[in-house]
Amino acid sequence: MSTVRLTMAQALVRYLCNQFTIIDGKKEPLFAGLFGIFGHGNVTCISEALERVQDQLPTWRGQNEQSMALAAVAYAKAMRRRQIMVALSSIGPGALNMVTAAGCAHANRLPILILAGDVFANRRPDPVLQQVEHFGNPTISVNDAFKAVSRYWDRITHPEQVISSLPQAVACMLDPGDCGPAFIGLCQDTQEIAFDYPEAFFTPTIHAIPRPRPDRDRLAEAVALIKSAKRPLIISGGGVRYSGAEKEVGDFALKHGIPMAETIAGKGAVTHDHPAHVGPIGVIGSTSANEMAGDADVIIAIGTRLQDFTTGSWTVFGHDARFVSINAARYDAVKHRALAVTGDARETITELEAALGAWKADATWTQKGKTAFKGWNELLDHHQKPSNAAVPTYAQVVGVVNAWAAPNDTMVTAAGGLPGETAKGWRVKNPNTYDLEFGFSAMGYEVAGGWGHAMAKKGDGETIVMVGDGSYMMLNSDVYSSVLTGHKMIIVVCDNGGYAVINRLQNFKGTPSFNNLIKDSRVKQPFAVDFAGHAASMGALTRHCESLADLEAALKWAKTTDRTTVISIVTDAFAWVPGDADWDVGVPEVSDRPEVKKARAHQDQIRKKQRIGV
């Protein structure tokens, strides 16, 4: 057997460089690059190996381990899980900073390879700098925190272990039913140790994402159930996009006259004006999709995990409605008494299409979806049109940015009020040009995610980041990163004076405004941040807008700039587009506040509407 002598760190890097994938018929690196911050736990060994291959596996310097890992998550989403980024940190706080990003990837079923420095395997110098000691279990390090948010977890204590560990990590990240973050801890002393690795371990390998086909008997059951439906509804989830099944699902809905709603992750599989589309469903959904869901007798859920924002905490469907759940993940497919059809979305819909033949839903049901969606668009038009108000609403700002955006531009947002206002009001012009990270609702994803999207787009259209002041204040350092690396974003900061949407929920459930908006927090005096000035200090080009007309002019200018451009505008903290479904949250069972008592009574009514999940 032919071998090559390498350190563990060198072997790991060489292996990554020899993994490939096919994208649009072209061979591409499976690992497109690495976001890294070096420290004593990785700078002497991993950096030595990475420096040698920097043109083959580019290393991008982050400003914060959490944000660079979020950028890696966004890159994977932009590439629809066909390419993976690596996030590398030292030990201790650097590693723990990435736990949030791992949770984001885990919740959203997205691949990222996380590598973190770890303690000394030989324990000779223990305790080392940044080591957290567990008195009763010396095998535990801070990296054990990743176990709760990883699909695959390992710690390398001997150089030979990467031979078995790395292929398993790759297989996990490429498995459509088990996709998520892979974490590998790299003991500091193990990184330096040389080993005679088989040369075959480094053989260039082209990976293909598997497409599991459905069980024939289950498919036949699904066909029978769908044919029995009088009022079928499709819910298109993120799995439709990751499967590349956008056209197949859209054509399937159109041919069979089945109205098609979309989840948060699924939004953008079809354009807003697709003939079968009836809008987003659920808590931040549309009146049209929620109305159709309430009347549907068979729901065909494709590539969705049916989380509470999709189901309205299981209140948007009738108690007698039946579910056909098509999902590559068995865990997701079997939820809520569904007829589980485990398989790839594209392959399953193709086979389902052939089996259904000429069957079509009743034309009156199809027309009801079109009428409901027409009413929804009229409602959006009403809320998005300019007014004489001194402060514009989120809906108006979203409307202006959406109207200005080119078909190939991608809009990125995450936590706060913008998820609801964009899920409802952003009218997708081209498929796969919308990213709302709301599976984990990670504040701070917006700017970091925009950096990842800008990398993935490679200049094919603008990356538009819409972010509230709260998320911007939490994690904004990748404005600087994007300026340094030349990955342009156009960032619109909507300043509504704090955490406005959670203040809305607080008020709705009976508690006076407290500790959410800046003016209602324990502060000496409210202070307005100069967001444009702040971004300018990091090298961005900036403008502050006082009106929607100013915003339109600033956006037009932003198209002409050569680097990340930040536009700030003050927005209303209390105006929201309606259309929401119910949501189950905790409300005090006992309170002397009449408002809380009223909210509790309403919450009890919501819970009476919920389907039983067994």
C-alpha cells in the first residue's frame, strides 16, 4: 500500500481539497472555501496546512466566529446544499461562538463543516488556556456543547481517526434525509502528529447527492388519498428547493388544479404570480393561504417539517383534514398522523404525477384559490402604497425595495418584524431569490448571511439585506468583512427603535411595553444610533433616508456603487400587515391585569382549535 506521511492537520486539508461535486453539469469543489479565525488552538498547525492551498481552498478571515459560521450556512442555502463551506475556530470562546450558527444549520437542515481546536489529547499541559475543566469528567471540553446542535460529532484524538471520520461527516452533510452541521474537534497535540496515510484516502472523489425514491405501496396509498380529495392543498417547503423540484412541483400543482401555498423556507420555489400560487401559510402567512388551509380536506406537504409558524400551532387546518407528507427525512415525514411518503421531492412528485394521470381537483376549488389570492394582493397593495404618514411602515419600505429589485437580485432577512412583512409582502420575481432564516430565527443572520449569499452569487445580481436595528446592533461586523473581501451587499436598516415585533406580541398578550423598545427600557435617555455613520466607519458607502422618496433615490444610487452600501430609514414600530394565523405561546394562567386575563381567555380558545398530534 502506497502511503504519504503528513500531519493530521495536513491530511485533513488535503482530503477536503480532493472532494468534488457536480453543479449545472460542471465539476466544482465540494468545499468552496473556509471561514476562519486563528488562535493558539489552530494557528500553528491548521493554518500551516491551509496557507499552502489558499488558491485551491480559499480562507476568508471573519470578524466573529458566530457571524462567519452564519455566512457559511447562508452560502449552503444559496447553493441549495450542493456546495459546503467550512467554519474554523480555535478552542474555548471561539468555538462556543459557533454554537448558535450550528443550531441555525441544524434547525434548517443545512450543511456546514465546523472545525474547532480542542484540548490536548495527552493532557500533559492541562489545564491549558481557555480550557473549561469538568471535575468529574476530564473527557469533556466546551466542544461537547455542539452535540446538541450537530448531525455528526467527533473529536480527533489520534491522527488515524480522520480516515474514518471525514467520509462520515461528508456523507451526513450530503444526505438529504439527515443533512445538517458536522462538527469535528481537533485536539491541539493531535494536529501536529505525523502519520503514514494511505494515498488512496486522497483520491479525488466526485460526490452526488442521493435521490431516494418513494416506496411503491406508500405512493399508491398517497395516490388513492389525493384522488379522494375534494379540496386538496399543496404546502411547498424548503425541501422542494433543495431537491431542485421547483418546476416539477409548480407544474404538478397547475396540471392537477391544486392550490399551492408555501412555507417560510419554501418561499421562492415559484414566482409570486405563478398561476397555482396562493401565498405564504401560517403565523406570518397570507389570508388567502390560511383560508384555503382551513377548508382543505387533503394537504400534500412537500419538503416541510411542519413547524408551528407553518401550521399556526396546528390551528389552521380542519380536524378531519388528512396529510400526505413527502419528505426525504423519515422523522419529518411521519409527523402528525401523516401518510408518510419518504423520498426525494423531485423523484416523488414525478412518480406521483405519472400515477395520478388526468385526475384534477374540482374547478370551483381551484378558482376559490385564485379569488382568495387576488384579494390578498389587493390587501398588500393597500398596505404598501405610500401615505402621508410622517414615518413609513415596514410594509411600505418592503414594497419600495421589492419594486426596485431586479429579478435576479436576492433578498436576505431573518429575525424581528421583517420576516412577517417580507414573507407576506415580498413578491418573488425569479425562483430562489429569497432567503428568510426563520427556522432558528437567528438575530444577526442578516448581514452575515448576506456576505455568504454575495459570495455564492458571484456578481449575478445584487444581494439585498433587510435588517432591523435590533439585529444590526447584535451582529454587524461583516459589513467590514464584505468591504475587505469585495463581496458587495446593499443593506437596508429599518430603525424602529428596538425590538418592535416582540413588543407587539408582549402587548397583544396583555403586558405593557417593557424592555423591548429602547424608550421602554432602563436607559438614562433614548438615543438614536447613526446607522449610516456607523457603517461608514467600516468602509461602506452610506445614506440615511427621511422618506420613501429618499429611499427610492438611495436604492437607485446603490446600484451604481462598487462596494457594500448601507441605507438607513426610520420605520413605524406599530403598523403591521394582517393575515396572521393563531400562535400558541405561554400566557399567565393567573394575573390581576384585565388585559392578561383577556389574552389568556383568547389563548384558551386557540388551544381548543389545535389538532391532536398523535
